Amino acid sequence: MAEEMTSFRAALVGLENSILQNDPSETRKLASDRPRCLEGSKFAFAKEIRIDERVNALAFAVRCTNCDTSEFVLKQRLLGDSITALELECQNCKQLIEIFDGTKHGYDGELGNTDHLSGEGTFQKYCGDGQVPVTLKNVHARFTYNIELSELGEISKDEHISSIDLFDWFEIVIGDPDDGEVPWQYECA
């Protein structure tokens, strides 16, 4: 089972390497084996999750780049009636880390299908069901891919976008990335 669990992540990286090696006109580079929205944070690959035969997810533990803590307050951006972006504010040093923006990350964001989400918006602390901002410990960013690998490769090659960036669901998960609490999620496709 462990070999099967790591195969999706390895397949994404292999897919990228294949595209880059087989197409001399391809100008993009494979930045790494993580979605680009994690570039502003300190992270560690945590787990690969197989939801069913065709749905896979990758989870990454997130830590502050400044002080290495994993305790954050969520801040979400509103554009009209839509919550579209997420920042993590470190509880220790107060550094802000933009970890996800639906206008530029994920399937629709990467492919430019977000014309309906325009403007600046404002970030507000996430309070869950209460009035007090929620502090989260042991934060994971989970990316779900509900697409056949071959189709993902075709889109990636045609659009010159890394396949790992074409996730269609983003979640913040607290605790175990398999079945921890999900206080924030966003459909990206």
C-alpha cells in the first residue's frame, strides 16, 4: 500500500520531467514537487492521500518562515460575497503568509477562469462560528486532484502550467492530514 500511496506525487513529478524533456520549446521549469502557492511558507511534505481510484490529495505541514512555529490565526479575503484567499498570521512573530489565493492558485486560478472574482477585497480574521479569531496548531495545506493523470498532463503541457498547480480543491487541515478538522476549504474548479 505504501508504494501506491507515493505513486501519485511521483507521477506528477515524472509527468513534468517528461514534458520538459520531450518538448524543447517548453520554457517553464519544474519549481519543485509542491504547488507554487506554498512558495512563501516553510513547509514539509506530510502525506499522500488516496481518496478513491481517481481522486488523490497531497498534504503539506506549514510552518512560519521567520520563527518556525506552526501556530497561526487564519485571515480570509472577501471579494464581494466570495471568500477567495487565505493568509496565515503567525501567533509568535505576527508574520503574514499568503498561502492561497483562488484568483491565481488552483485549476481555475492558474487557467484564468476567475474573471468573476476581481478587486482587492479585505482580509479579516477567521472566527469560525464564534466572535473570537480561531488559533490553529499543527496546520496542513491539503490539495486534492480529481482528474485523470493523462488529462492533467495534457492540460499542463498545453497551458505551460505545472501539473501540481492544477489542484481542484484546497483545504486547511488541523492535525492529521487524513481526517483532521477542516476549518477552511475552497473549490478551485
